[in-house]
Amino acid sequence: MRLDKLVAELTGMTRSQARDVITKGRVCVNGDVRKTIAEQVKEDSDVLTLDGEKLTFQKFVYYMLNKPAGTVSATKDNEARTVLSLLSSEDKKRRNLFPVGRLDKDTEGLLLLTDDGILSHQLISPKKHADKLYFAKLIREITEEDVKVFASGMKVDEELTAMPAVLRTLTEQEKEIFLPEGGCAAAVTLQEGKFHQVKRMFAATGNEVLYLKRMAMGGVTLDETLLPGEYRPLTEEEVQTLRDSVKEK
């Protein structure tokens, strides 16, 4: 296998990132620095290191995407742009990635992409109680009665009975980040994610969501440095946080 391809496979880097670390002399094969990106190496016997650390095969990869409005959380769609279209060509080729759950087309924020089917299923299963935190811009302020209704669980409509959820006002710091222009907003934490659920829950209390953004999932918070449409690999600590969030309580 080409050296740059193998480094990408072993690290989760894009091919261009792998080429960069190789040409800078940061990669060794069997103890020797190699700078030729197209050099052929044996993935089953050659030992590769990056900055002195041995590289081992990644069984799965995990990405954090700041999903922009107008994209759909799907691998394919005949009419709209999918979240996978935001990935580099190298990332799309290397793995059979898919979004973990879904965000509505006009909802922005944290969306995880992976090829780990087991963890993905656990994160979206209400039985595993993995928290999903949303910030919502609303037409009116929430009331104490709204908080109680969300906390007790609610029959939203004929199709949706929502599990108990935590509804609260935003902190001053959260308001500055999420709604600097002012207005009404709230945070809601769910452990499920049914179709248009947040919007339907607020509508059932006589409120309306004007803008919705997912801020965290499974204990992993959206990287505020990521612009809409940008993504990055999760750190090992973030992946472990996701796994810990779905362990038996």
C-alpha cells in the first residue's frame, strides 16, 4: 500500500494531511524516516510511527460536524445536499460513513459521523439515555409551567409522547454566544430524537421555535471553532466520553 494511504488509514487523517506529515519527516517505517509519499509499504509487517508514536489500525473513525442549515442528515438524497457532501473526497472514499441520528434540514449544530454502527445505535436509542442538548430561539420566554411540562413528559400529539426532558433558560454566557442580537431562547436536553421533536414539544406549549441548534450529544460538545459546514476527527477522549455515555446506568 502507498505510504500516504496507509498513514491516512492508520490515523484517520485525510490523504493530504498524511502527505504533509510524511514530507515533513515525521513518519518512520521500521525506524527510518521516509519522505516519499508514494513509497510502497507492507501494512501487515512494516512498523510505522508518527512523531515517535507507533501507529495502529483504526477500526472505526469518528467525526464532529457543525451541520449547516439546508443539508439533510442522510447518506444519499435525490433532491437536497447531504451532510456527507461536506466531507473531503478522501474522507468519503476511505470509509462508509453515515450520520449518527438526524438533524432536521433547517437545524444546525453538532452532528456525529462515523462507521461504528453499534455506538451509533446506542447513542440514538432512548434506552441508553444519551443526552442531546439543543439551544432554541423562541417567540416567547419559557415559563415555570413549561419547565414542569417538559420535566414530566408530555403527550405532544397523536403520534408523539415525549419522555421527560430538561428545559431551562440560557446562562448569560450562552446568550452572548448563541443569541448576541437578543431575543427569547432556551436550552432543552432530550434522551430521544424523534421527527421535529423539539419544535413539536415547544409548539405543544404554545411556543414556536425560530431557530434550533444542537450543542452537545453524549457528553461531547460542539467545537465552537468549527464554522457551519466544517468538521474534524473526534479526540480519543471525546470518543471515550461517547462510549461512557451509553454504558448501563
